[in-house]
Amino acid sequence: MLTFEDCLGVANLTREEVDAIAEHEHLPEIVALELGRYLCETPEGERRLSRMILDDIEAARRKGDLAGAARLRMVLRHFVQNRQIRAA
């Protein structure tokens, strides 16, 4: 049986990226992991994922969660650098 960590390794995503997808889409983390893996197959999907993280940053700011927004900025930076894409 595969563990979440096994699937995470295959998906080439970080736990923080999966958490951001899960938060944005209101999904269980394993479903968010599969969505992220699928979206990372195309440049359009990668841009959609970066947009999700940007949306999460803005939501954290609106709630006054500056630490959460800063954490998500780091997640976005890592995501964009590892895929060499532009943020949405």
C-alpha cells in the first residue's frame, strides 16, 4: 500500500504546496495531491497552481494572518523557481 509520502514523492510537489491546494480547493490532502500532480503536467496547470497559492496569500492577508501569508509566499517562490514559470 502506498503512503501519502510515497505519493508526494511521485507527484514532485512539497507538502506545503499540497496544503495550499487543499486549502484553496477545500479538498482532503490526498485529493489535493492528485490534483496538483495532474496540473503540473502542463504549463497552464502550473500557472493555475501558482494562482491558487497567490489567492491563498491574499486570503491570509485579508484575515490578518501575516505569518501565514509569509509562509505561502515562500511556498510560491519555491514552486515557481522549481518549475521556472511565472507567477499568475
